[in-house]
Amino acid sequence: MAKHGGFNGMPSNMGNLMKQAQRMQRQMEEASQALEEKEYTVSSGGAVELVMNGKMNVLSVKIKPEVVDPEDVEMLEDLVAAAVNEAIRQVQADKKAAMGSLAGGLGAFGL
């Protein structure tokens, strides 16, 4: 009598695995899009406020007029750089957390 099913007569779950893979891909795309649309607002020294989206595009920079000192442009440059770097760090941390939680589902595939 011939055995039906997958490898060595084991029942084939390939259809279920494909559905799970497609669902996971859809979830990853949705999470990625949501992260790209998210806005991150950071402040540096209370003097510079920066808004960045999840695509790492700077949307706005606000600088308090009292920190604009022509004699100390370097301090203002440092504050802007710090704000940009913190926004990038937040975007990357969110992406890593979101994709890591979705990648946890790869265990269902034996990976």
C-alpha cells in the first residue's frame, strides 16, 4: 500500500507553512510601513527640537533663538548633531524591536 503525504510518508503541512509565510510577510510589510510613517520628536539640551520620520528624513528643526550665538556656532552645531543622532537611534531601535518580534515567528518554520 502506497503512503500518501510528504517526506517518508509524513503528512505534508506545506500549504499551512506557505500561508504562515505569506501572513508573516504581510505583517512585516505593514509594520515597516507603520514605522516609516511614525514621527520621532527629540530635543537636545532643551534648545534644539528635531522631528524625523521612520524613513530617517528630517521633517523639521526648531532652534530656540536664545541659543543662537554667533560667537559659539560650534555649540549649536553639536546640539543639532546630537538631536539627529538621537532620532536615528530611536528609529533604528523601533525597527529592530518590530522586526525582531515578527522574526520570532520564524520558529514555526524551524529556522
